[in-house]
Amino acid sequence: MSPSIPSQRQLRVGEQARHALAQLLQRGEVRDPAVEGVVVSVTEVRMSPDLRIATAYVSPLGVKDKDAVISALNRNARFIRGRVTPALRQLKYMPEFRFRLDTSYENFDKIDRLLKSPEVARDLGRDEENKK
């Protein structure tokens, strides 16, 4: 199996970790000024092949300084690890959590703006004319 393609177990455990993290953040259990009162969307959790590292991609909503929220989550990673342990009790080792900013929404928006730009619309119009 290719190392770049996650196994079914990695995907399943990643989804369980995502769900546990989302519940933890929704309940407001992380007591840090940068995180308190902030809605944090956990978009994906990628597990390492040995399931010892969980990289969580999160998107803080309605906050100007998103990096401060990511830093706060990384500072509290050990606390978070302890709080999600019951949800992942089937694992032999509890994964170490690492938090990264999810930029996929910004990328989607950028691509959407590019596709709607006059230059691309003009080129797409030419392609349609050539097909006829």
C-alpha cells in the first residue's frame, strides 16, 4: 500500500478524533483567552500511519488573528489529549495532537474568483465557440 494513501483505520480513527475534538471545543473546555468564545470548526484530522500523531485542521470563525487561536490550541494540546482520551479508548496509544490552520476555504474562494474573472470568462467563451 502506498504511504500517501491513508488506510481505512487511519480514516476511521481520524474521524473519531475529529468528532471528539469538535465536541470538546463546542463545550468550551479549553480555557485560554485566545480560544474562549471563538467558534472553531474542525474540518479534518489526519492520522499518522502508526496512529501516534493526529494533525487537526481547524478553522476559527469570525476571528481576525487565526494564528493566535492555532497557537493557543497547540499550547493546550496535552490538555486536549487528556480530554479526548475516553472517545479514543480503543487505541493502544493516545495520539499527540497538532493543530494546523485549514486554508481550503480560502483556496476554494480564490479559485472561484479566478473562474469568474473577465479574462477566464472570455477564454471560456472562445472554447464554447470553437466547439460549435
